[in-house]
Amino acid sequence: VDLRGFDNVKLPDFKGFQSQEVELPQTKQFTLEQYKGKNYHSVIYRQFVLFPQQSGKLVINPARFDAAIAKAVHTDDPFDAFFNGGSNVVEVKKSIMTPQITVNVSALPAGKPANFCGGVGGFTLSSSINSKEVKTNDAITIKLTISGVGNLKLIETPKIEFPKDFEVYDPKVTNKFTLTKSGLSGSKVIEYLAIPRYAGAYKIPSVSFSYFDSNSGSYKTLKTQEYNLKVAKGAGNADQVI
């Protein structure tokens, strides 16, 4: 049919899911598609990636589209027949609804590691430090990068156990990912800034990051390297080396 547009669209609320919409072109390009032996003009109207937030049966309610359709109506008027090929076009209102969908969501298996951060998908972990030799009151920055495909946005920030004499600031998190049909693809970059107040030799332990690997169906744990840090007494600092 000749679809003129939608007067009203009601989308599901995706209850039980965290939803993110895939960015599609503003201009819709229809393509020809055969369905049950008939040809139709087809286009992806909206697209969402859903992350279930609970286990069990989750229901996606129907979406409703109130459409305006151009329909040819035969006429016996000779003038209309001459100018309009024997028919007039009227606009017909029609409401269509998508089927209701039930999704069966399995709970994550038992044996969840203590350092599980909520990640589900496939990930890698890397780290870097701006310097291993600094002076007191100089800032050090340790950067963690979690890369891969999955629910990157929902992953909790891993913690670094800095020495107790360090002044530690809240981490800065930068999301560098794009939305795909498989989930979020890219990386989550976490920068930790800390300032040593006393001179000495310190060890910054490695960071463990556990996630559920959706391909193998098991938990996996990744670890960063540990860092040995030398802190010298800064100019005008009365603290002694410990």
C-alpha cells in the first residue's frame, strides 16, 4: 500500500530491560521485501538494543502504529476518470500492532567471583601509569582500559588499592563505545589520580576484573600488572624518606 506516514506511534516501555536506541539515518529508504509470497516495501523504523536487568520471563508489549494510507477509489465521473485514470485517492486510517514478545532470561550461574563488576560479553583489560618515579606532592595517574563488546555502560568501576599515605581522588570515566546489534563495542577508560605525600618505595597492587563470558558461558578474571613506585622528597618538603 501507499503509506503516507504515521499519525501516532506508541513504543513498548521495555520494562525489565535497560534499552539503548541504535542511531539510524533520518531519511528512511524503503526496500522491496517478499513476505509470504507478496511484495512489500520495507524499512527499519526504530531499532533498540536491550540489556535484561532481571531473570525470568520478560514481556515486550506490542508497539502500535496509527498509519495514514493512500487508497485508490474507482469513480464513474467522466472528468475524474479522464484526469485521474478512473480513480480518486482517499486517505484511510489504519492501526497496526507488532506481536507481543516473551524473552526468557537465565540468571547468571553460581560461583560469581568477589571482584565481579557486572560485565557480560567479551572483554580485555590493560593498564598504564604516567611515571614510576615521582616526588612528593606530584600527581600520578593510572589508567585502566576495559575493551570489548557487551554491556560496557553497566560495568562497575574496578578499584585500585592505593597505599594509605596517598591522597586519592574519584576516578574519571570516559566511555568510548558505539552501539551495535551485539551490544556496546569499544572501551571504558578509567583514570585514577593519586598524590603521594611522603617519600619512599611503594607498591601499587594489580587490579582484578571479573566478568561473565557470554561465548564460553563461564566467568573469567583478568588482571593488570602491579607497579613499583619510587617517591623522592620534593623541594621544600620536610618529610623524611621512610
